[in-house]
Amino acid sequence: MIDHSLLNPTLTTQELEDGCALAIRYDVASVCILPYALARCAELLAGTTVNASTTIGFPHGGHTTAIKLAESRQALADGGQELDAVINISKARSGDWIYVRNELATLTDTIHAGGAKIKVIFENSYLEDAAKICLCEICAEIGADWVKTSTGYAPTGSTLPDLELMRKHSPPQVQVKAAGGIRDLDALLTVRDLGVSRVGATRTESMLEDCRKRLGLDPIAQTAAAAAPAGY
């Protein structure tokens, strides 16, 4: 369920690569990494079950459609398998649903044609419920793969009422991703019970070590050390 988030703009190249290694150790769903590092991320994840992903129009959504398309094409060329695209928040707040739909349809068609999937980021903190519902309906119509609560950089992230609303107003084929505020295993389990299939997380290691502890399994680090050859 976890998209390991490596989107803090101050992360060093080494920290980004270490994050990819952590994602492989814990066999998460994907790594969502800063765009410049996506090609290297895809290289590091090759041969694993962890998908390489990045962001489009992040974090404010105010890029022109042409720039978002260019970002999408670059991400596809760099090996991106799941792309998290921010809506034009200003246009959504202005009620310009034709603009919002046309942009998202263009992005979705391009990303799907490149063999990847799209997660549409709403940034719910700034939207009324009616706008969130309208976005769910647009995403269903254009065939988006996920609807996603937030970037993690707004005043609030995912909330239980928002997740319930998004699941209720999205058809079964459109999945729901929670981002922002999922910081421990209990929070992850709570949103899973609401029908959420993915969460964006920076505290992946602590969450999954807690899971292993509850299941009576050895810590990953300990298991890896025990399996290492002598002199490693």
C-alpha cells in the first residue's frame, strides 16, 4: 500500500538513493521521487516489484498544460510507471471545470499511452466538498487510475471525511490514495478500512517495522544482517 515519498526538495542525491534502497528492502508499492532523480530511481528499482514514480505540476498545480505534458513525457522517458499530477487548483476553485477536465484528460491519455498510470492530486485543503465530488466525477470519466488527497505541502493532508467522500464518489476502478498525515501503522490500517489502496509515506521504515513486530517477525535490518556473508 505504501508509496515511499522522497519529495523533500532538500534531500541530497545520496539520501534519494538510500531511500530507493529502503523501498526495495521493504518491498513497498512504489518510490515517488524528485523528478530529476527518476531515471536513477528506475535504474535502481529495475528487476524489483517496486514501481518508480514522480510528480507532475508539483506542488502547486499552476503550471501550464504544455509544461505538465512535457514533465509527463520526460517522466515516461525516464522510466516512470506511476505519475502523481496536481490539478490546476486555481481553476478548480474558480469553477472552470472545462479547463480542469481538458487538462486532466490530456495528461491521462498521454500517460496511459506511455504505459504508465496517473494519480490525480486534488489538494483538498483548498476545496469545498462540491468541488471534490466534481473532481471525482471528472477522474472517473477520463479514466484516471487514482484520486489522491493532497501533496503533503498544504495546511492539511488526508482526512478521514475526505477519504470517505472520495471513495463514495469514485467508481470501483478508480483507486484512492491518502497523502499527508499517515505517520504510523494504525493510521494506515484505519484508511485501508475506508477503501484506500495507497498511502504516501515518509515514515515507511517505522511503520513496517511496527507491522513486523505485531506479526512476530524479525526486523528487516536484523534479518538482512543475519543473511549477510561472513566478513560483510
